[in-house]
Amino acid sequence: MANKGKQGTRSATRILFDRLYRGSPERIASLKRTRKEMALGRQIRALREAQGLSQEHLAKALGTHAPAISRIEDADYDSHSLRILRKIADYFGQNLVVSFEPKRPRGATAIKRLERELVQA
């Protein structure tokens, strides 16, 4: 039986988080924003693919062009208009939810909660 030592085995995710994010609320907040931006594009793509639609087909249905759908699904795209997002939501029978949230986690509890979320992801 192998001896794991005092700390035991740590996952690569945990090691990277510790090196890059622990103790840096600014980096954690930036990572959270990036994940939210990526999540929107992934959700749209998942809805489209679940219906077996190409980007071109969805674009025609929405009255736009395929490159516009590609940009919306791209994680680096951050110029989503509410108009097109509403069209997409309506097309797929979804509710579009927009909210305001604090830019920086407040207090140690919020930072610890965010750290847990990042480690679990």
C-alpha cells in the first residue's frame, strides 16, 4: 500500500486553484465573470444542438446571419444585445433572466463560497 504522506493526493484542479487564485479576490471575480460569459454561449449552443439545428438554420429563423450565431456562442464574445437574446429565448421557449450582482465578493464568507464553487467545477 502506497504512503500518501500528510496531505494525501490532491487534484490538479485544486493545485492550480491554490497557485493561481487562492488569496486573490480580483482573480477569483474575473474567473467567475468569464465562466458566466462562457456559460451563456454554451447554453445557446446546447439549445440549438438539442433541436438538431445548424447555426445557419437558427440564424434564418431569427432573421440574422450564421456568423452572428457563431459569435454569440463564442466564449470571447461579450456584446450580446438583449434584442437578439430575447429572440433566442423566445425561439426556444425559454425565459431570459438578466440580473445585477456585486462585482466583488463581499467578506470572507463570499470568497470561501466562491472558492468552493471553483474547486467543484
